[in-house]
Amino acid sequence: MELISTRNSDLTITPLEAVIQGLAPDGGLYVPGVFPVTDSGFIDSLKDLSYPELASRIIGLFFDIDDLNDIMSEAYSSFDTEEVAPVKDLGSMGYVMELYHGPTLAFKDMALQVLPRLMSRARKYTKGKDILILTATSGDTGKAALEGFADVEGTKIVVFFPNDGVSDMQKLQMVTQQGKNVLVSSVNGNFDDAQSAVKQVFSSDSFRSKAKGYRLSSANSINFGRLAPQIAYYYHAYVSLIRKGMISNGDRVNFTVPTGNFGNILAGYYAKRMGLPVNRLICASNRNRVLTDFFMTGEYDSRREFFKTPSPSMDILISSNLERLIFELTERDSGLTASLMHDLSSSGHYEITNSMKERLKDFYAGFTDNGACLDTVSRIFKEYSYLTDPHTAVAMNVYSEYMKETGDKAPNVTVSTASPFKFVTDVYASLTKEHISEPFRAAIELSSFTGIPVPVQIMRLKDAKIRFNNVINKDEMEKTILDFIR
């Protein structure tokens, strides 16, 4: 397996090298040179495997690592459920796959418990240098990356998050992080401001010369080592439905995915390209509906008002992983892809060709505004006795609209991305119409109201010491990083 850059298909690299590099030197994202092919026999061979074993089979299609089974067993040993990613039946709402049973209560753990272990196997490509991981987060990636890389030998990690752009619990998870090799800082602005500044650091020759003792890498989903483990849980969901007798091998299934930076749903698209029988990929956005508009019109336009919503991990206007889909829509024309990405960088806008628009048929897109999001949290609990977080509620509402519009009878799996207790103030208010601003009291009241225990990861934060309380402007990010590594 070789990977190529979306902006220069002549640039090839091994997957382990890509884990170290993160972003390609030309600013592109690494993608498989060819997609591995999985058939019905391969899918059938997964039915009796545990989640770590299944993940090892999928990730092994990309990474040639002798001890991959051990890596997967270690990565998922800290999850609080034996299934790792339980798939539950919600009747008329289809199925929900819970990806938040890891140490930070978010789906990012599914990949970020794997990535540090992949990176340790890739150290041979660093030529003796330590690894400096730079990451911007809209909420969940930051904590999951910090948890995965804290005190990992030969690495330092710096995480930036938008000030006032994450939930109270998300912020507490990051600013209380332990580890000698970690730095956390909030940034004035939104996630897109932080993400674009991190990308500028990656492409800065001046910064690289000042940080010459380090190899730069990323824990964002631009890193192929983040993306590959996410493909596995789409196969897991499909196999789970076979085990439950809900489908037969070969039946087509929909996946509805709450989407911000487009990495999660892109993994589902990759699974389909590899042969998983996926019918439609339903892309669910919040009020920042830039992706919905793209799929409806073929125009990507980030020149719009930015909204803060109850689903902050999706408060994004520049979805980095969409570049990987654009590359496929161009039929792997790296020159055209580079041109479109240049238009986005220079003007905040691009429009794909008519032939590319015709290739969007694998997707359906919709959005959910703030009121409908919180109403859906309440409705799902009342109708199904199921407690969901605001991001998953966005997806469930979009799926309901999809069903009304299409009447599609294919089984659907909604991808649930976070514990509702990470967004406890809004979740409790949606159920009771009572607003409790103090998050730990809200968590206790929500537990009392629903009968669901407060996760231990949340209660530990109550007495955790805050280590990081600095707030910087985005033009101070480079200096902040350099001061940390000197």
C-alpha cells in the first residue's frame, strides 16, 4: 500500500511515513493510491471477531505491521463496554452505533487510542528527532489526542481550541490534562481560525527551521493514521446487523453521520469504495450548514456568518477532509483538486464541475437548526427512552427529514459521536426546560432525571486542577509553540 497526495498524485509515501508527516509537503492530504477491495466473503469472515480483531483486519489492509493485533487490543482495552461500539435498536429510528465509550467519551477515541501506537511504530522515519504534534480542535479531538499522547516518549503535543467555542465539560477535559509533554491554549476566534493558523505553521519554512529538532505531525483527521481506524467501525456496524439477524450479507445499509470536519463520514465513504454495501451516506450539519449547501448546489462557500450552536464540535466552516472527497470526484485529478483548494484558500469559495456534481449521488445532506436540535434530544428521550447528545440529535433529526422526503426503507445506522454528559447543560435544559449553568450540578440532576449514571470521567473533572488558562490570538500561536519546545 502506498499513499499519494491529493494535490500531487506523483508524490507517494508509505502509510507509516504519512502518520509522521500528517500533512503532505504540498499542503495536500494523503489518500490510498488504490482502495483495498473487500467482498462478501471478507465481510463474512468478520462475523465472529471481537472489535479489536475486526479493526486489525481492516487497518491491516493499509498498514503492514507485525503486531497490529496487539496494538488494537491495547488501544481498546480502556473502553467501558466489551463491544467497544455497541449498536442499539431504536425501532422506527433505525439503529444507533455508540462510539463514545472510550476514555474521553467521544468518537475521537476510536482513532486516537490507535494513532499514538501507530506513531510509535513509525519512529524510524523521524531520523532520531522527537515528534511535535500540533492540533486544532472544535472540542473532542483535543482531549482525545491529549489522552492518547500524554507522556508518550519522544513526543510533545500542543492543542489549540476556540475560546468560548467548546462546552464547559470539553474545556475542563483539556485544561486539566496531565502530562509533562502537553500544552493547551485557547484562541480568540473560532475553530476555523485555529485550524487555518495550525496549517500555516505546518507550511512555514521559518517555523520548521526554528523547530529543526522536531518532526511535525498532526492528530487531526487530516492525518491518515486518524482516518484508517475510523473505517473499521462502519464494517463493525454492518457485521453487527448481520449478527442480530437484521440484514443478510449483501444488503445495503444507510449511515447518518453528524458532520463538521468531514472525517467521520469520509471514513464511511472509504468503506463503501472498499466494497461495504452502503446505500446512502446522510451528511448531517448543524446551523453552520456549509456542507449541506455544498451537496445541494456543488458550491462550497465559507464566506458566511459563523454560528455558535449546542453542537460545538460541528461549528466549522472549512471542512478539511472534504478535500479527499473532492479528489475522488475529480476522478483523482490532483491538478484540479489543487486548483479548487487554492480557490478556497484565496477567496473562501469554489464550485465543482457538472460531472463532479453527478458523482455526489452517494450522499444526501441536511441540516438542523438550534431549536430543532434540542427538541430532538427531548423527543428521542420521550419516544424511545434513549438519551442522546446534541450532535447525534442533529443527525437523528436529519434522518427523520430524509425519511419523510424519500421513504427509503433501507436499514439506517445513526453514528453517535459523544456522551450526552459532555453537553450536560443543554441536554438537561432540553428535557426539563430548566437551565442549570453549573455543569456538575446539571450532570447530577440529569442523572437523577434519566436514571443514567454520570460517567466517572465527568465526575473526576470536578476536583481536577486547572493547568492551562492562557488565551491567545491566532497570530501568537507560533510563538506559543516555540516557547513550549525550547
